[in-house]
Amino acid sequence: MKKAFTMMELIIVIIIISVIFGMAMPGFNKMKEDNQDKKATSNLRLMQAAEKVYCLENNCPDNNSYYASSVLGNINDNLKLLFPTADTNWTYTTKNTGCVQATRNGGNNQQWYFRITDTDETSKPNVGICP
């Protein structure tokens, strides 16, 4: 005589797996969002450093001579960066005032920025748009 699982046992196992999966998903989504936020912060730091190098190479005479663009390909070319241009999670912008900004696409449309004068390497980015 063959032993087999009853339909009720299979349904209970499926329900248990569904509950475990349902409990894990919010944590996974939070971890994924945190990872995207850290990536944006890191990219802003790199852009901030590249702005400083750009200014040194181009003898910026005042605070309004920094490179300005909202096209990531142009930012890559002029600031000598290699950010993937297919990044759809964030839009990066540089302002001629020495401010670099990241805007979250979709979701909460979060906006962060660093000014060229921000020197604390461990600080989180400022919230909002470049002044």
C-alpha cells in the first residue's frame, strides 16, 4: 500500500510557506531600498569629488563655475566618471554652484544633495533640492 500526502496536508504546507514568505518580503524590500540609497549616496560622493577635480583642472575662478548638467552621459564625460547611464532608480544632476543632486525615480521621489563645501565624509546627504 502506497503512502501519500492528503490534500489537507498539502494545503497546510502551502499556507505555512505563504505566511513565511509574506513575513520575509517587507524585510527584503527594505533591504533593497537601503541598498539603492547607499548606492546613491556613494555616487553623490564620487560626483562631489569629481567636481572638485574638475574645478582644479579648469581653474574655477568663483563659486559659479562648476560643471552643470542633468544628462548622465555628459556628467560621465566631463567629470571623467563611469556611472551606468541605464540606472533608472536615480537621476543625477550637477549644478554650476558646486552642488550635486540625486532624485529618486518613482516611489517616494526622494531628493538628496551634497554641496562642494560639505567636507564631512561620513555625513548623510542633505534632503531636498540643491540651493
